[in-house]
Amino acid sequence: MDVLALIAIAKYTRHKAADVSSSKLAGDLKVSQQTASRRIKELESEGYIIREILPRGQRVKMTPKATEVLRRIHVDLDKALKDLDSCVYNVTGEVISGMGEGRYYMELSGYKNQFIERLGFKPYPGTLNLRLKTEEDIRGRQILRDIEGIEINGFVSGERTFGPVKCFIAKIDGVEGAVIIPMRTHHGFNTLEVIAPENIRERLGLNDGDIVTVKVIT
């Protein structure tokens, strides 16, 4: 079955017979008129449309079989798009100590004010750093870097320039916060940084070497 041709025809028929020429369908599908004509005949032979030949063209109507197929496609697409709109990545890593730079950056007003405005919370001055060990988890971080997130703009303070940061809402064992992906960082691709309105280490009793899973909501 040619799904694209059936959808194009459905736009004209809307549960009733309508004039659908092969040239009109060819324009919609960006194919030749001969190809469009062949697809119409195939849909007719497969029982998806009823075609009536007229002196100056043809009239087409979808069958209940076609309506059921399109309804099923609609449900599947709707579910798929909802899953894409709210996708959860589980990224697992080992708790490691940072170099204390997280505290410095979290207290910069250029970042802090944007975090409050766009994430809805004032971050605790410090980040929870996780070392990613598996290829799947490292690839998950790479995906986060490449897809759309909550943008924190870079800024200039004094003589220093601070780069933009991409954020994603995240949870760790009930603690709500955000994963941050600095566009410029000395960390490698195997490090994930998490911020929250509270000290995650203290709240969850974490120590270096503990393994935790971050649920990242895109």
C-alpha cells in the first residue's frame, strides 16, 4: 500500500467522493503524472479506494478499509510524536570529586540569574560530577549535546568571556535538578554535571565511587 498517496487522496475526499486527477496527485507527491496514475490504480486494486471514471476526469472515494488504516497510522504517529516530545534518557555514572570550579560558576550572576529564570530554581553552589563508563552512557551525553535543550546564554564579565550552557530537567532518586552541558568545558565526553537547588551529595548520602542513575527529560 502506498501510504503517502492514500494520505494525499484523503485530504481531498474527507469521507466523500471527490475529483482527484492524477496530475493533482502528482503535484502533491512530487512525482510524474504517470507514477501518480499508477499509484491510484494500485490503491483501487488493493481495495483502499473506489474510482469512478468521468468524461472529464475521475472521482475517488476512500473505502472503510482505507479509513481504518489511516486511523491506525494516526494513533501510532500521535504516540510516537508524544514520546519524542517527552523522552527520558537514563544515564548512569560514578560519583567523582570535581576541582571546585562548579561552585565558582554557579555563583556567577550571569549564570545564576538565568538558571533561576529558565529552570525555576536557584542552584546550590556546586555540581555533582559523574564519570560515565559505558559507551551507551557516553553516547547518551553526546545526544544531549546535539539536541535542543534549555539554553543558558554566554556572557562577558570584566575581561572574561563565559560560554553558553545547555540544560535538561533531570531527577536523581527523587531529587529534582538539571543536567548541564557546557558548550566549552575542560571535562571530557565521559563527565556529566548535575545541579539542583540543594546539595545532592548530602541529600542522598553519596560518596566518590557510588553509582547513580540520572533520569534526563528532553
